[in-house]
Amino acid sequence: MASPCVFCRIVRGAEPSQTVYEDEHAVAFLNLAQVTKGHTLVVPREHHRSLADIPLEAAAAVMRATVLVSRRLTGTLPAEGVNLWHASGETAWQSVFHFHIHVVPRYDVTDLVLPWTEVEHPVESLGSLAAEIRNQAAG
């Protein structure tokens, strides 16, 4: 039976992709929806649904691959920077439920638009929120 996860199929070689990097822990391939030239997805070889599910060691391996892919992109393409994007959960706009990081080369400050508006809060007003988060047991 075919895996319902497209990224698992790509990792296994059962789905076509354009791989730009791979190691024993991660695979990076060009996103079919190129928001900028070179837009790449970095995924763990093992299936982990989201940030809440991925073991720390696997997350570290994906981040290592992400750094290496970012260096390849900026070393090969005329990109002056990169954005990293990750979404965990449907409310955060995750659409493929296999942990992944988008590496988006940036060529100009106008080639992407921020999906949110920044609102600064006085640092003092964030104290109770910071305490609440610190007091939560890490998973």
C-alpha cells in the first residue's frame, strides 16, 4: 500500500523530486511551488508529523541540513539572504503533515510580503507571559 505522506514517498524515491541535498537523516528537494527561485524543503527521513512530535536529535539533524542547504543556495544563486519558514499544525498553515522547513532564497526585499503585521509591546508587559512559558514543563 502506498504511503499517504507525499514527503515519505519522496524520501523513499517513490515520488519524483529534484533533490539538492541528502544525508543519513534528512533530504532536501526543490518545492514545486517556487515562491522564489531555489525554494527548497528540508525534511527528516523518518516521518514526524510536526514540531511537537519530532525528537530533538532528529530536529537538530534537520536544522544542520537546513544550514548546509542555505549555504548551497546562497553560494550558487545570486540570493543575498534566506528566510526559513516552518508551520506546525493546521492553524499555523501546515499543509503537509510531515515535519519540514522551507528555505526561501531572497533576492530583493520586495520579493516576498510578510504574512503578519508586527506590533511591539513594552518589555515589562511581557513578564507574566514569559513566566508562564518558563514554568511549563518542556516536552
